[in-house]
Amino acid sequence: MAWFRRSKEKISSETQKKEMPDGMWLKCDECGEIIHKKELEQNLFTCAKCNHHFRIGSKEYIDILLDPDSFKEHDRKMRSVDPLKFNDTKRYRDRIPEAIKKTGLYDAVRWGTGTINKHPVVLAAMDFKFIGGSMGAVVGEKIGRAIDRAWKSKHPLLIVSSSGGARMMEGAISLMQLAKTSAKLARLADAGVPYISVLTDPTTGGVTASYAMLGDVHIAEPGALIGFAGPRVIKQTIGKDLPQGFQRAEFLLEHGFVDQVVHRKELKNSISRFISLLTN
């Protein structure tokens, strides 16, 4: 009797699972769809299946909203100091350089000038990945300078907010930014210069009170979390269950807190139309 023997110890197959490089595929948090990174970028970081908007940074918003090569950044290397010698799980003076190294940013907002469909604008775009997009003295100062530039040039102001709130490591100094930014925005309004506020996921805490909800027009991305205190804190305070979708963009639109909920693909053209209306 002849016995069958394998000529090779291991049999390879073309159908064998191949390893994918890290970061090539991403999973949608909303529907679970597996999306190739290139496809996601082409779709402006939104899910083609369910329209879930992935969280993106200031660079991506600048590229999406402004005309190519029109952005000129100001005060790029302005950075925070440690006035309170704050220390929690680590020293604040150590946390700042770590965040700079990790993100390539110097703080949680970038501002400058550019054009949107040839309309000149002053733009400030926040970045959640820098210490949770928290607002300290540098964020307040940069926003203040952007407002001043819009007031002087009479060009519309556009702020893209993405923040977890005030930066606790700077204590009362962080809270004082509310007075500065809101006073400057009041002067901008008196001068008749339009301010368009774009609310992305998340826009919460001190940033909401300081400037995000003080616009002439408020545009939100679909599904964005927008509010002052978080849902858990509110529920504990009032002792009641909150409505379905509470503090999401669609809920705020229904209740008159935002003017439009706009898909990221339509954001640039929507802002451009508002600028045309407000400047005419």
C-alpha cells in the first residue's frame, strides 16, 4: 500500500490572510463599517455608509474650508507657560512640551487669514488633540487677536470650535478668557463685521460660553456634541432622564440653538453663501 506524503512541511495559500499595515483601515464608531484610510480622506473624513463625521484637526479644517494655498498663519509659536506651577498626574510645564511634540502644534488653536471661494476671511480653527482642545491663556489670546484682525480689516470672522472646555491647569486665568473674547466680539458686532461660528464634535464647556455660541450664524456638523455642562452632570443635577439625542447638533437645531446642520462636504459652500448674504 502506498502512503501519501507531503512534499512540503507547510502549505501556503493565496487566500491566507495578509497582514495590513497599521493605520490603513479605520472602523466607524457609529455603524462599525471598516473604511480604508485613503477612501476616508477622499470623503472628507466622513463615513460613506452612515455619514458619521470623524473628529479631525485644525489642519484638515483649513484644507477643507479655505481656498488652496490662501492660508497665512499668525502667532504660530505662541505657547503657554505655567503661571500656577500646576501639578496633577504630571507637571503642567512638562505636559506642554509633550503635547507640542506629539501634535506638532504649539497650542489648541491656529489662526490666520485666507479666502473662501475668493471671499477674504479671518479664520481660527481649534484642535482637540492638543490637551483636549482646552482653552487657556494662549487660546484666548489667539482668538482675541483673530477678532481684532477681523475688526480692523472688516473681513468676516470664522471660528471652528472643538473643545472640552477651559484648561484647569491655568485656573482663573483660563476663565478670564471669556471676558476678553466676548468683549471683543461685542465690538466686532457693533462694527457690523459678520462672525460665523462652526460647531464640531465636541464643543463644550468654557469655549461654548466664551465665543462658540456668540456668532451671527451658528453652523454645526451632524452629530456634534454641543453644550456647556456634560449630559451626565446635568442628569445628576436635575435628577431626570434627558431627551433622546440631548446636546447633539440635530437636537439643538430643532430647539433653535443652531441655524444649520451641514454635512462636511457642503460646509465650505454653505459658509460662502452666508458670507455673501451678510456682507451684502
